[in-house]
Amino acid sequence: MPDFKKLLDQFRGLNPRDVGTWPVVPRITAALAIVIVVLLLGYFFQWSDQLDQLQQLQQNELKLKEDYKNKLAQAVNLDALKKEKDQVSTYVFRLEKQLPSKAEMDALLSDINQAGVGRGLQFELFKPGSASVKNYYAELPIDIRITGNYHDLGQFTSDIASLPRIVTLNNLVITMPPVGSTPLSMEAVAKTFRYLDPDEVQAQRKSAAKPGAPK
């Protein structure tokens, strides 16, 4: 306790204009205070911005390293990616071959009709609807109603699935015949698809580019 009192006594009566005459402890304390003030001023007015820039650069460095790793992985797997791309292109080409052109639609409609007639079925309705144009293809619905026995109707649906072109049967309903009658009645919407001609694709792109066009 006496030592602490002696330290306090060194801070009494100090002349702020003559720091050189101060005892050792007050001079050291004043020097430390000045250093702390300088450091704080330097941080707030100079170093804080530099630290923020350093942190930003460190984040950019991490991002660049991650980009480098991803590109390096792609470069290592380049041959595999090229092979995969070729496989996808081949698959897309095969699918496109299953879509008839605009000029081939009449032949496809005839194939659908023949699939039923060849099984001895009777067409009571065969009505192509309006084509619905999508981005790269057009969808054509055909309302059909046919009659025949259960086995032949089943074979007809199998024949439709086996056509070289894509045809699907939707909203299929089979109606039981009245008592004493033999044929079953089947109603369905057959949907087939065709790819768009180059001029149709161009028209679709122009239409999609217009302001307010549906996505």
C-alpha cells in the first residue's frame, strides 16, 4: 500500500509544459497513452479501410482458387465430357428422327388409321385438332372413337406404341357395350408431335422476343 501511494504521489503536481522533469512512471504512462491514441487514430482513419480491402482481396482469392479448382476438374475430365456430349447429341438426334416433319404428318395420320383398320376395328371418329406450337415442336391432338373386341383394342394400343414416330394415347375411356352387343367402344385423344420447320422456329423466336410475350 505504501508503494502504491508513492506511485500516486508521482502524478501530483506535474507540469504539462515541462514533461522532461516528470518522474519515470508518469513519463512512461504518458508515452503509452500517446502510442495507444496514435494506434487508435491510425486504425480508424487509415488502417480500417486497408483491412477491409485486405479482407475483400482474401475473399476474392478464395473465389479464384475455387474457380481454378472447378476449371481444373473440367480440364481433367474434358475427354469424358466430350464423350458425354456426343452421347447426348446422338440421343437428341434419335428423338428428332421420331418427330415427323410438317410434310410427313399426313403419312403419320394414315399410319394411325391403318393401325386400327389392320386390327379390324371400326373408326366412328377420327378428328385431328388444331396444332399447338411450342418452342421447338408442334403438338397435334386427334380425337378418336373406335369399336372392336377387347383383344383387338389392346393390340391397337400396342401398335400405336410401336410406331416409329411418337404417338401417345391420352384420356382413354373404354365403354362396355349394351347387353347383347359384342364390340367395346374406346375413346381417346391421340397426340403426335412434329418438329418445326426452320421458318417456324424463326417465327417462334421472333414472337418470344417481343415485349410481353409469354415465356
